[in-house]
Amino acid sequence: MTVASSERTTDYLLIGGGLAAATAAEELRKRDANASILLVTQEAHRPYHRPPLSKEYLRAEIEREGTYGNGGVYVQLPAWYGEQRVEVLRGAAATALDTRAKVVMLSDGTAIRYSTLLLATGGRARRLNVPGMDLPGVQTLRTLVDADEIRAQLTSGKRVVVVGSGFIGLETAASALTKGAQVTIVEPFPRAWPNMVSPEVSEYFQQQFAKRGATLRYGHTATEFVAGADGRLAAVRIAPAGTTGAGAGQAEEIPCDLAIVGVGIHLNTELAASAGLEVDPKHGIVVNERLETQSADVFVAGDVAAYPDPIVGRMHFEHWDNAIASGTTAAINMAGGDEPYRHIPYFFSDQFDLSLNMLGYPSNEAQTVIRGEMAKNQFTALYVQGGILRAALMVNDDAQMDLLRDLIAASAPVSGDAQRLADPSFDLASLMPKGTV
């Protein structure tokens, strides 16, 4: 570890400026009125919510200032941090961690000594390793700065190629279509969300985009971003997925003004790995059920926490609800509590007039039972695997969301023909195991 140019101390040190760290700060202050709390973030902004960045903020329906749900994107107003004595150090990168000495080094040479540490380092947008990725007009969407850059370019008639059809990709594509852009979606998989939904559900979502004017190029990969005479992006070259060599002859170019690459994130585990903490290459920084690492007083929350789930084993979850729930649990335990992290995965998405809510552990290996009417854009896809209700995808149909969460948490058994669940008169509450509270 390098020699410090200055040194300071804090009771609670939170590394990462996202929702998990911000939620942890709120909970810590509730439980410890007098302790010092320092939140360190590389970003220039105080903590904000990410969901609106691909939706209402991108469409300029809300502005930056204000809290999420009140016309803005931030977690708290500036005055809150002063009132609650939560210090936010912005534009600062944590470069080294010594868990024995309980010291974190920052990029400016400052050493911060802590009593208890939270790593909520999140992730960064994954980039494509293809020519032209750095051209002006090629964007990823992860930060508020990213959203600002895309928002400024997203005008009516703009030709937009969205690479990737995960939730960020499709939300961004939906926002672009709503703004009057001409949108092409490029995705190497043969259909939408093939690891998570049935072919029938994939087709439903693809039709929603196609009927609103999107051009769908499933089964294709982006192989190059092509520059125009002005040095800016002019086209995206694509080819059938899996083709090499002779397959290059099947390549084609899609003229465009803007390309948005939404192909997932890289977890920011480097700081933890350099400190000798256990890192799972797939899931992030390994923690126990209290969200604590093998090093005492070092906790993890948010996207980067690889936690033990009682149903599927070690996992991580890259969504808003997990950031809040894990940030809360980590803070409780940082302040002396002893609470296991028990959380049914949940995420939501809004696309056009469709409100999506997903609960549980979806798998394409599960039997999918459609309850409701897809033609009327109001249905729930129930996932039954091994005779157990494991997940539910609700589209404009969240009246029974709390019940479904409880059923999934209880590993509710589904005996006999699972298709009987499609009958709207079937009482889902009857699946709850006896004795379950």
C-alpha cells in the first residue's frame, strides 16, 4: 500500500455511490445516531436511482434534480446528507484495501481508517470487443452521464441501433421508439430472454416491439461500428451469430446515427480481490448470510455481493430491489445486528404501456403456465419446476404479487397437472404449505 499524503478516520466507510450504499447510510444513521459515516464514490453525483435512466429520465419526462418518485433521480436531497451527518466524497476512487490495518487508500493519496467497511462497488457497463466501439455515437448506459449523453441525441427520426435485448436494451429501445426514433434491435440469441422465458413469452414481447415499428435482428451479432466521413458512427455492421471466416460474406450494414450497447455489466471486484477477499468469478465478492466477508467488519451489498440463497445457492442479483434490501441488511449487521439475508429476487421493467414484475427464480427449463390473457396484455406466467412454484412474471397483472412472493419463498408444491393454475378460478392461496406463516 502506498504512503498516504493525508489520513482520516471514520466509523463506517461505504465504498460505492449507488443505491446499496445510500440505503445502508440511511439504515446506519437510524441505528447509530452518533457514529461518523463516510460514503466514497467515483462519480461526480451524489447517489441516484438507475431505473429511470433507461425510462422516464431518458425520455425527458423527469429531470435530474429531486428524488426518485418526485420528479428526479436522486436517493436523497442535498440537505439530507448535512442533516444526517452523512459525508459524501465524490470523484474519489478507492485504489487499495488493507483489511488487517482497516485502511482504504484513495486515488488522491488519502488514507481512510475505518471501523466497519461496506463494499458496494457495483459494476461497469460491458463493452464489445469489436472495431469502432469508441466512435462518437456509440454509447453504453450505466451512469447518469451516459443517460445525459443518450438523452441529448434521442430525437424524433433518429436512426438508433440497440445492441442487446436484455432489460436495459429493451427499455432503452422502448424509450427510443416512444421518442419517435427508428429502432433496430440486434441480439445474438434467437429470441428474447431465452434463458428466462418460454418461446411463447419471447414471441409476445418481440411482437410488442415489432408492432411499434422496431426492426428485430435476432440471431445476429454486431461485428463493427462503422465511421462516416466526419468520424462519427454511420452504421453498424452485423452478421449471423456464430459465423466466422466464410460467414463474413453474410454481413450487412445498418445505417444509423446512434448505437446503444446494452450487453450487461462487469462486476467491480478488483478492490476486493487485491485485498485477498474471496471472489467468485461469476457472482462477485463472497459473503455469508449476514453479508459479511471472511474478513471481520467487511460487508458487501448490491450487485457485487455473492450471497448464499437458500433455494439456489450462491448467487448475485443486479437489480434495484436487491440494492435496497441488501443495503439494509448489511447496515443492520454492521451496526451490531445479526440478521440473515433472505430475499426473494424481484425486478420490474416498464416498456410502452406494459408494467412487468418478475419474482423468484425463472428458468427456461420450468413449465410455464399462462394465467390471464396475453392478447389483452394482462397475464401472469407461472414457473413450475420439479413440482414447485419457482417464479412468476406478471404483465399488467400484479394484484397477487405479495401472495406469489410468499408462495415462492415457501417453495409451494404444485401437485398434479400444473395447467390447472391457468384457470382464473383456481385459488393460488391454496398452494401455500400448511403451517406456513
